[in-house]
Amino acid sequence: MSASEPSWVGSAREAAARGSDADDVDVVPVRRPPLFDSAGLGTLLNVFAAGALWAGAILRELESGNPFDRLAMPLRFLAVVVSARAVILLARWLPRWRLALSARRHALVLTRDGLWLRTPDGEQHVNRSDVLGIVEPGDWGRRASARFVPVYVLRRPATDGRALLALPPVFETPGLLAERLMRWAGPVSPSAATASPRSSGRTLPSALPSALYDAAAAGRPAEGAAVIRHGAGWLRRGPYAALLFGVVFAEATLRLPSDVSLGLLPALAIAVAVAIPLFWIASTWRHVGPRRGLALVLTSHEALLRTRAGVLRARWRDVPSIGVETRVGWSLLEGRHEARKLRIDRVDAPPIRYDEAFLGVPAEVAAALMESFRRIEAHAVQESESESESESESGSESGAASGAASGAASASEADVEESGSCARGGP
């Protein structure tokens, strides 16, 4: 055990080695993650659909003998589109197999003092007093079903700004694991959270918001600040139809007989097909680049996000609520999907909406972490106002008491003077 580890980590490690519970130690059972849930079946369906479309396109071209056949070209374009989707889905699905093969190398132990997690990448632990909440992304109505969804533990920020611990789906179904963790953590009290040295004190940060943001982007976040990394999901929603059609057009051009020439048309078509997504990526990067890899920086007083015009701040005292907006979206590479946005309401300004594709975590996880910061700030403000009222009341009471005491002293002095005058004036 290293000097920086709490004393309870050793007992948790021993319980994981035994594989059995002990007094005040709960070893969560390990299971293989689901491989053939709806997402896995959708991946296989896209692979088979791509194969069927390629077979249809090839058979049609063999029958017509023309690479630019009016039926073969659309079939080939659809085959390229579905193949691109299949590649993306396979890139998400194959890590599940690696996780399934290494499932027995994971361990999760809950003790009275904290949570200990072991993965093939190393060990992590969270003190129970640092837990701010538990979040299971997705539909709670399906919490008993097998889903490949991590459960997130919200914690007080570490020195590097990490405030989220993702538990891989190798222990229980996400809903059952979330319920177990909620029972273990118990109700999170804002008063206990504000008792931390990181969040104590009611003085506003002296550094400029841009300086706080830049320090967090450089890996040196302010004390008690949490960072949410930027995501790369926005790249899958670009205008790639022209690019994929350009691939189909170029491939058909290369298979034309040697005595057939289309002149400069193929080169111009390919140039346009490549330029459209490149222009979109460049224009989007003008907004993404200034963020320097961070989606949000959360401090004890406000949330910071960077735009092209500078750092935009939302003070927790001016944020009445935080939520997630959901709508049905469609893109060429993802098809029909659920598009979600993080919504930050503000008192005297329009709400801030942050597309989940630009977040490194699910929108509801970011919303829950921000809500924890907001509740802690609201509780701290309420406590500060209560202390101020108590001090003002005690000050008025002491003032009234001192006034009464001074009045009594003046009356006593007057009585003494009157008695003296009578004594001097008497016979």
C-alpha cells in the first residue's frame, strides 16, 4: 500500500483476491458484457446488408456490362454508404469482445469507506465521502435488460480535474449496478459536500475566466475545478454524401475501357466531392479548435466554455435548472438516431445548448455533474446568508443590551449627583 492510499484500500484489495464478501465489504460479482444486444444485432444487420447490396450491384453490372449503369450505380452508392456505417459500428463493437475476454481481470469492491476498482489498466479508488452521485445513462425503463452502458460515479474533482469514474459493464446490468451503488453511497448531502476544503470559502475566484479555462486546458485546473473533455462524435455527422459518391464515381471511371475517356470530368467531380466535407470540417474546427480539447470547465462558482468570441460563463446562482433535450436526428453515417443536447438555463439570458456530439460523456452525465455543483453552490450561498443574518441579529441584540446598560449607568450617575447635591445643600 502506498502512502497516498487510504487504509481501507488494502482490505478491499484482499477481498477482491478472495472473491468473497467480508464485514462491511461488498465484492460485486463479475459477468461478461452483453455482446448481442440491440446495438450488436444492428452491427451484424448492417454488415449483412452491405454484403447484399454489393452482391446486387456486382450482379447488375455483370448483366449490363456498364459501370455507369443506371441501376448498378445507385446500388453501388448504397453499398458504400452501408459499408461505411458497418465499419463505424464494428469499430464500436469489437472493443466489447476485448472487454469480454478480459472481464475476469476486473474487480469492484464497495467498503464502508470507499469504492475500489481494478481494470487491466490499473486501480482506482474513490472515498465514499467524495461521491456526489450515481448516473446510469439511457432509459431507466430498460434497466433490467442487458445493455452495454457504463455506470458513472460522480465524485469531487481530483487534482487533475477528473470528476467522473466510468464503471465498465462487466459487473451487473447497468440498472441493478446503479441501484446497488446508490444504496451504498446513501443520500448525498450538499452540506457534507461543502465541508470539503476544496469547496469551502465564499470568496469569488480572483483569476479571470479565460485564465481558469487555459489553466485547465493545460492540465493545471484550479483547486476544486472539474473538466469535461471534448468529444469527437461530431465528425460522424458531416456531409459525406458527396465524398462517398465521389468514391463510387472514381471507382467506376477506373473500370471503363481504355478507349473511353471522360476528360477532366472525373478529376473535377472528385475535387468537389473531397472539398465539401473538408470545408465543413474546417468551418466546424473554427469553433472546436479554441476549446483546446475541453467541452466544459466547472468551478465552485460557475461553468466555463470557450467560443470563438471568448470564454462564456454561467454562474450557478444564475442557473435555475439544467436539463437534456432529445429529438430524432438523421445522418448519412449514423442513420436515424437520438440526438441530445445539454441545456443550461439562465435567469437573464437565453439558455446555452451544447450538442452531445461535442461532449466526451453522455449529456445526462454532464447534466448530473453540473447539477451537483449547482446544488452545492446554492447550499453554500444559503448557509452564508443564514450566517450573515445570525451575525446581524446577534449584533443588534448586543447593541440593544449595551444601550440598556449605558442607560442604566447614566441613571445611576444622575442619582449619585442628585444625592451629592442634596448632601451639600442640606444643613
